Amino acid sequence: MVRTLMIETYGPSADVSGVMYNAFPGPETIVAAGVDGLRAVKLSARKAEYITGIAARVASGELNLESLQHQPDEEVVRTLTGIRGVGLWTAQWLLIRALGRTDGFPHGDLALQRVLGILVNEGTPLSPDGALDHSRRWSPFRSYLTTYLFAAARSCRFPFLSRAGQVGP
């Protein structure tokens, strides 16, 4: 997996009772690795450019990730999608996974659209707008629903998804 290779290559490590643990590299380390270094751990050129660009903004203080904790969801999404290489899907997943928000809903996720289609639309995947409209009934707890649906898919409750490798971020 690319993330694991990036962590093992560039992340700090610690030996705890004979077991080696690696952490995700900091922004300064990512900037120092550069696009070529990230390409060496199997990232595409475009993703490597995006990631080093974001890391440079964080390292310089131009982008303060800690400040996102105190912003409303809409402002977080607006801030993040204003960054080259960060789209709506990524911003919504960051609400759920990085910021622990309860109402994130990545309605553009194809697997999520397919699962909702099976559950509520006679097997026809929902459009992104259809998924978003349908999800409003679960607000302000859509992050939990999303997490449960992906957990069900990963545990083969929706085998049509897990076979295709289309389960979650």
C-alpha cells in the first residue's frame, strides 16, 4: 500500500519493547522528500505534486490545520476545496476521519451511492445529489451512517462491493 510505504520510508520510527512503530511523516519531511521522493514510494506525479504543495503550505504556516477544528463544517470544506488537489470528496472524508465531525457525508463516493441504491432505490445507485438529498434524514449523524455502511461493506455484507475493491477511502 502506498501509504504504508510512505510511512515506512519517510516517517519517524520508534522501537517499543522490540516492536518497531512508524508514524506518518511531518510536512517538513514531505517537502524535503519532494515530488521525486514521493514518486519513489509509488505516488502518481500529480498526487505527489498536490501532497508536497499542501505540505509546503502547512510547513510555512500558510495553512493551519489545527484551526480547522474550530471552524464550522461548511467553512472547513470551503477552506480545503480551495487548495489545489483537494476536492469535495476528500474534504468530506477529512470531516469524518480527521476532524471527528458527526455530520460528514461523502455523497460523491461511488461505493456509498451503490450501497444506498441497494438499500433505498431498488438496486439503482443514487446520484451524488440523490445520495445527499436522501441523507438529510440522518443529519446530524451522517458520519456514523457512513462509517457503518463501509464497515458492513468491508465485512462482506455487500459482497458486490468488496469483490470489486470499491469499499471506502
